[in-house]
Amino acid sequence: MGLATEHAPGVWELSERLEPTLREMGERGDIIRTMQKALRSEGAERDPMSFQIHDDAPATLIVGRVIDKHLSDELGENLTLLVDGIDGRTHHVSGVDPARVEDARIGSVIEIGPPDSAGRPSDRAIVGMAEDGLYRPSRHLEQAQFEGRVLGGDYEGFVDAHVRRLEALRRAGIAERIDADQWRIPADFEARAAAYDAGRSARANIRILSTFDLERQIGADGATWLDRRLVSAGGSDLSASGFGEQVREAMDRRREHHIEHGDAAPQPDGRIAYRRNLIATLQEREVARAGEELAAKKSLPFRAAADGETVTGTFTGTTQLSSGKFAIVEKSHEFTLIPWRPVIDRQLGREVSGIVRGGSVSWQLGRQKGLEI
């Protein structure tokens, strides 16, 4: 009896350590099954030994195609991405900002890198709702119901999620709870909240390389991600199996496409010579074609913007091409297409002005002069 009593504390300590370990193993098993299911739905099979699960933002760059994406929290602020990488690995990346991959679809090619310093949308919403440094959940609920933009219509759950965020930040000494309907928000709330997140689990930095999958890129008339790899002679980072092998094959087919259309020619030494300024030429060609198609729908003439030209008009929307995303800028008698960047989204429906320079635009938005995007 005494022997059992003597060893009981050790057994209890072992049980305490074992439970979280078993829970983590179960969660990882669920993730692996999810990854296998997503790959099979795409007609692909990968060795589970090549699966890489990232609990935080990856420390090194990942390039690959999206095979699945889904929300992983109630706030709708965290997305989980499954990416079939050109490195021969399949990556599970959580904690992704949904806004960064809004345009990405299954098959889109993306790049995931180390964290950036962007803050959370919920923190911006809290600051936006605060009056004289006070945030009131009841006021936020009224505003959310008035706007009617909450997915599923769960307005109370939406606001409760913001309150839970504040509770976490209260424990970190960033926010102060006065009572059930009042929270004190400091002037530097967003910066401190972002620093808090950075110290815990910072978000990955995402860049969409192409919204088009490989098959659509092969026959596209614009400047694709495959083209940029071709002209840069990139290929050393491609795995000999998996998506890396598929990219290599797609580059070969895209090269043959250019040869057939007179944009490339084989040389006696076996190399391939591409048309001078291939990327710019392909982009101009696609923009002209897409502009004419849009003109027929809008009953408004399209005019391509010349290099060095100052473009002025109303930003009315965007269109996604194989060359990238383009902003539609309209005047009363015509419209044009110019390269899009996130900063211009805030100007939707407003007059914008910018100078076209070498495939990019130098915007003049409000008081911000010469904003290069």
C-alpha cells in the first residue's frame, strides 16, 4: 500500500505530460488526413513524409499551388492554406490573413514568406468603433446589424469574437475592461496589438504570383508566371517530383507555345531566344484584347494608356488577367486598364490620377503625391 502511495505522484506527472502530447498527435493526424483528402480531390498523390506542417509563418520562402483554403477561426481573420510546393513538399500553413489571398483560387500559384507587420482587421474595427478612447460592444452590434455584412448573420457572435480579442489583449495589459459594455482603448492600440501578435505567432507574408493555374497559363496570351520564370532561366528550385515536376513540364509546353506563335525561336546552340521585351509585349497584347472585350460589354470605348501618360478618371472596378490584376479607370467617353495594387482599393468609386511608367503606375491619391505602386 505504501509503495503505491509513494509512486502515485510520478504517475500523475506522467499523465499530465502525456495528455497534451497525445492531443497534439491527434491534431497532427487530422491535419495529415485533411492534406491527403485535398490532394486526392485534385487527382494528386504525395508521400506523407513530404508533408510539412507550419504552426507559425514559415521561416523560408514557399512557392506552390493552392490545393485548399478554409477559415480556421470564428472571427474570419485566420485562414489555413494547403500548398503543393515546387520544392516537392506539401505545406500546411495556418494563421494566414484572408484578405491577402482573396483573389487566390484552387490552382492559383502563390508565394508564402516570413511575417510582415500588418495588423488584424478586428483591431482596426475596434479602433474604428471607439469614441473618445472607449469601445462599446452594444454600439458595435448596432453598427454590424445596420451594415448587414456579417457572414451567416450571427451578429452577436461576431461582436463577441471582438470582445474575446479584447480580453486576450487585456491580459497582455493593452486594453482595459471598465464594465460589460465599455473597454478603454489606448491611442497606440493597433501598434501594441500588432507587436503582441508578432511576439506570439506572426502572420505569413503572402504574394499571389498567378490566379491562373498551370494549364490556363500555358495557352494564355498575357505575361504569365511561367513566362517570368522562362525569361529569368529559373529552374534550379524545382523539385524533380510533385508540383516542381509539373511546373517544369508546363514551362516546356509554354516555350513551345511561344515558338509556334513567333515569340521565341530555337538557336543553333540549342538555346531559345525570346522576343525582345517579351513580358511587356505579352502584357500589352492581353490588355488590348481584354479592353476590347470589356468595351463591348460596357458600351464605352477602350483606350490603352501610353507609357509616360497621366491617367485620370474614376476607379470603377478591377479585372483579373493572366498578366495580373488591373484597375478599370473610366472617363465619360472612354476607359483604360492599368496595373492594380492594394492601395487603390480605398479609392473605389472615386477619381484617381497617376502616371504610367514602365508597366507600373505612380499614383497621386489625395495628399499622397507620387505614390509608387
